[in-house]
Amino acid sequence: MRSQEEGNGGRIWKTGQCDDRARRRSERRVKAAAFPRQKLIRDFDFDSNPNVDPATIHTLTKCEWVKKGLPLCLIGDSGTGRSHLLIALGTEAAIAGFRVKYVLATKLVNELVAAADEKQLTKTIARYGRVDLLCIDELGYMELDRHGAELLFQVLTEREEKNSLAIASNESFGGWTKTFTDPRLCAAIVDRLTFGGNIIETGTDSYRLQQTRARNESTG
């Protein structure tokens, strides 16, 4: 009887060890993703943003789209939760075992330009190509010159149909010509980011602004 109890205790201890190692690996992957802040799906206020379908988001948390190498586009104005969802879904992917990298669009382009000047472009594109999910935030906030847009296009091409890409943008696709001023290049980039993927529009009404107004009214 005692040996059985000891055996059971040993299995429980080993299970606990495995769980602890898995948790630490998940934490390392989340840290390696370099998210600027913690955002979780459970903290997203679906009631305040009826544009976002909870069922769709919870399906995305299963990460089948990452496994299949599909893209995800989150389009909406500031304060509508698009960056929250980008980070939260990226976090879910990291916890699920995928290699994830988060980067601002302008930072990525600046890094690519610098790499091209230093003759390190191939290595830099390969590094961004290797991760299972690349999350690009704030795409559309500033105009890119042709060189910068072409370099970004190379990253998208490197990942096409191999590894997933998720972007968050404040501009609808029709307004992307402000960012990518060459119409043909713009069309090619939109094609890379939308083919076979998910497009979620978070809307134009800032629920953060709504919450601020509600708090001011309640204290006024």
C-alpha cells in the first residue's frame, strides 16, 4: 500500500515539475515576443465594442490560423481595441508554443533600412521570417517612401504561405495608399495581408473615450 502511495506521489511530483517547466517556457516565449504591455483576451470589453464578435475572437485564441500560416488584419480607429486584440492574440499564440514577435511598423521599416545600409538585409529579413507569428502594430500611421515600403514588402513575401502575420491598422484598406504611395505596391501588400486570412474591423467609436466620458459624468 505504501509503495503505491509513494508511486502516486512520485507521479504527482513529476506532473507538477512538467507543469512548472511548461509555464516557464510559456513565460519565456511571451517575454521574447517583446510586447510593450500585457493585454489579455479576458480583459477585452466586448460589451463596449459590439463591432467585435466574441465567438470569432475566441476561435482565434485556439491558434489554428497560426498553425496554418494565415494572416490576420485588425482594422479600426484608436481606442477601439485593435492593438489590445493584436497583443492578446499574440500572447495566446506564445503560450500555445509558437514563436512570436511584436514590432511597430515604423520601427520595423527603420530597422530594415538600417540593415540594408549595413548590408545585413538578408539576415534581418530571415530573422523576421523565422518566427511563427509576426505582429505588426500601427501600420498606416505614417507615409512610407518607396524604399521603405519595398523593404516591408520583402518581409511579407518571405513569410507568405509559410508563417502567420498579424497587423493592426488605423486605416481601412482603401486608405492604405496614404502609407504605400505606389498603387501597385499597395495592392500587392494588401493581397499578401488578406489572402485566406481573417479581417476584423473594430470600428470607429473609441470605447476608451466613452469610458472616460462616463466616468466624468458620474463624478461631475
